[in-house]
Amino acid sequence: MLRLISLFLPTVFPSWRFFKTVAPSPRIEYRLIEPGQSEAYAVGGWQEDRPRPQHLRLGQMLRWMLWNPQWNEQLYLVSCAERLIEAPSQHSIDEINRRVARLLPQGSQALQFRLVFLSREGAQVVKLVEYESTPVLLAQLQEGPA
């Protein structure tokens, strides 16, 4: 009986040591590159994928607490990015490419993404690029599985 209680108590009173470490999570940025050109011919600069809104109204906050599939997908992308930093795999690269491309308009450009970490050093915010993917044609990513 004592063993049963010791297993049950952590579910009722969660531990503050739920996470082994607390570290900044990577942010995903992307850019589009004209086909056949070098990376110097990027269509635009790096843009944050799915930027967070600057302000939320109370109604939006309450609704997002109950239903927010976009945020669930964003958490999945952060998880893929963290796995890519710790143990690079083609699966994580493909998932990030596919999900970023899905929100972009059809085009002939190539998509490239990078993972960045933001840290504060004194009064400055420093951006550290940890990973940069090779460009992939948007048309290949937006076709879907064969």
C-alpha cells in the first residue's frame, strides 16, 4: 500500500524537478533562394517561422488555453529542432522543411532554414546560429508524400 501511495503522490503534487535542465529553446528562421543561384541571391532576409504575436486579447488567451493546434505544431517543431541540435537526423530536417514550406506560397524558390538561440549578454541580445540547412526546392516540399 505504501508503494502505491509513493507512486500516486507525484501525480498529485508534481516535482519542481520535472525538467533535468532549463535552457533556451531554438528558434527557426527561414529564407527563400532563387533556384540555380548561390545563397547570396536570397529573395529576402531571414524571417522567423511562426512569430509569436506581440499582444493577445483576453478572449484570445482564453480560447488558446482550450484550443490551439497551431501552438501544438510549433511545440513539435521546437522538439524537432532540439533533437536536430542534440543528435542530427534526416527525419528532423525533413519535418522542419515540410512544415515551414506548408505555410509558404507556391514558388520555384528553394527553402533554407536555420536554428538560432537568443541569449542576453548585459543589455544586449545576442543571436547564435547553431545549425543551417542546405536549400531544398519548395515545389518538392509542397508536393506532399508520394
